[in-house]
Amino acid sequence: MEKRKLSFWEIWNMSFGFLGIQMGFALQNANASRILQIFGAHVEELSWFWIIAPLMGLIVQPIIGHYSDNTWGRFGRRKPFFLTGAILASIGLVLMPQANIFTAILPSLWVGAGMLMIMDASFNIAMEPFRALVGDNLRNDQRTAGFSIQTALIGFGAVIGSAMPYILTKYLGITNQAAIGQVPLNLTLSFIIGAVILIASIMVTLFSTKEYSPNEMKQFDEEKNNPIPLDTEQSKLSDIFSDFKKMPTTMRQLSWVQFFSWFGLFGMWVFTTPAIAHHIYHLPLTDSSSLEYQNAGDWVGILFGVYNLVSALVALFILPRIAQQIGRKKTHSLMLIIGGIGLISIYFMPNENWIVLSMICIGFAWASILAMPYAILAGAIAPKKMGVYMGIFNFFIVIPQIINAIIGGPIVKYIYHGNAIYALLISGFSFIIAALLVYKVSDNDEEKIRK
């Protein structure tokens, strides 16, 4: 028995929920630092608040992966999990910029950090089963295309989310100014719109995509003759630890690539707004409430939208073609180098408009980071273990972020003296290290795919 070859639109609909997930994720990435600063956080404290995000991923994704591997009900295997995650994430999106309404209970800063935690946990609940669903439903020869289409939808969603505050102010006249300690209306409305689109996009996937039954997945696994044996008994949650020890060689090799890739990404997400506000707009390090700072923050949203738009186009039209010609490893390495150069170039740009070029380069890397490691990994995992191993693989995404979160703030404060632009330089060099480590990875299916 062989998996059915899916059409472009079937793959598109299967991944469509990621558009809404990433729209919410992009709103968080581009604006959480600014919101936390509005509520009173200092620049060197930002990475400590952001540590919530990778911690949630470290805890949540393997557990969700395990249970989605071993759950089958009337609504399917993966669907109940990403629907639950979407609902909870939507609640966090609505409440984070409005954390000041809870000041009678806790300070706005702590409520905002709590909403950030809820959003991150919920995004992780939704994202891991989505990646496993692509691995479940696609044949080996369609996985690069499948993860590329998923990446494209991630990019389109992130473009909308990143640009939303700027669009509301620039074209609809909604104010981006507010009293000290208050989040501007354009941000609040953007988060509410993101929550609505998140739920709507998830529904498209829920009603358009069929999951294979457990018996069908078992037949696929037996025919694949995968080196990871199937257990005859139901897996236990504690098996996550033994699965970690038995992880495929390809996953171990990819772990180092992921470490340096995501160490760099975390630094970019946390410190881009204060870095550009100070280094490009020449604003004081302590300025986080002025109109000029809000304009800088809105422009960072546009810049993040640029790299996400580029990533969507690269994923759709470039990645699969280059990978077929030179292989997935060389493709991933090339894209990481381009992204590293883009991050480093921000330091040398004369004004905010030139940074668009930097973000174009970063978009190439982001497209590959979201697609190539998963396409390589999926060929090394047994179908029954797809969810738990995709969750365990997330360890190598969140651990570097946790490390950066712990050391990033003190480094910015005591070594960079508050100038966050140097954190972006380190992120660029981290991408280049990841690019070099790609060559140590074994891609089991590469020769089958390259014709």
C-alpha cells in the first residue's frame, strides 16, 4: 500500500492553517518586545521575558507529539491538537496588548508576560501536529514540496501579521500613539484581527483534509522497513526519554545546524526593534514611548514582513528547484550563508530603507530553515513516531533560544553597553556557522529525490 500523491491544492489546504498560526506568531515576534517595553521592561530584560517562548516549546511540543501519535478519535489524529492550540493562542493574542485591564490583579508587565507564555504554549500545541501532518500525509518524493508550500503559507501569514500595525496607521488612519504605559490602538486591533484569521484558517484545514487511519499508517511503516521498530503495545509518555536516546543519526547531525540557526533567529526577533531604533533612527537607548520609537517599531514590522514575503516566494519557486539540482544540504547551506550576510549587513546600512535589502537576504534563510531540516528529517523517521520525533526535534530549536535568552540580555547590557545592534551581528555569524555544519548531515532520501 502506498500513500496517494496529493495535488498542489490538497497540500495547500492541508497546510492552510499555518497562515493564521504564523500571522499570530509574526504579530508576537515583531511587537512583543515593544509591548513589554511599553509596560516597563528595560532593553536588557527583554530576552529574559522571551525565555518563556522556548521553555514552552521545550515542554509542550514533545508531549503534544507523543499524544498526537497515539490518539485517534472521531476528529482525527492531529486535528484536535492544532484546533485547541489555535483557540488558546487566539485568547492570548486578544489579551496581551490589553494587559493593562488586569492591573487591579497584577502589574501590566507581568500580565503581558503571562499572555506571551499562553501564546507561545498555544502556538507550539498547534504547530507541531501541523508539521507531523505533512509528514503523515505526503510521500517521500512530495515532502520537499510539501514543507515548501507550508513555508510559503507561513511567509504569507507572517507578512500580513508583521505589516498589520503599519497598514492600520498608514492607510486607515488608526493612531499608533498612546499614553505612557498604554499600547497604541493600531497594535491592539492588529492582535484582535490576527486572532480571528487564526481561527478561520485552521477551519480550512480541518474541513478540507483527511488523515490516514492508524491501520493505514502501520502498513506504510511496515512497507518502508524503517529501522525504528514499531512497538506492539501503546506507547507511554515516559517513552519520550527512550525515543530521545534512540533518535536517528540524521536528527543528531541536524541538531547542531538547528542550534546555531535558532540562536541567531532568537537574537534577531528580540533585539531588532531596539537595535534599529538606536542604531538607525539614533534614538536614546531608554526611549520606548515616543512617537519616533513607535514609528521605528512599525517599520520593523514592515521589515519583518519583507523577509517573510521573500521566504514565501523562495519556498514556492526556488527551494524545490535548487534542491533537486544540487541537493537539500547544499541548498540549506547556501540559504543560511545568504541570511547571515543579510543580518551582518544591517550594521552597515545608512538608513532604514536600505535594511529592506538585508531582510531580503534573511528571507532566503528563513524559507530554508522552515522547510529543509524537516524535509530531511521526515525521511529518517518511522510514521508511527513522526509526531514525537518532530516534538523532540524542537528541543534543538528551543534550547539555543533559552541559552540566548539567559545570556543575551546581560551581554547587551554589560558588553554592548545597551547597543543591541551587536546582537544582530552575532546572529549573522551564527547563521554562517550553521551553514558550515550542514555538510555533516546525512540525508537518507536525497539520492531518491534527485533525478
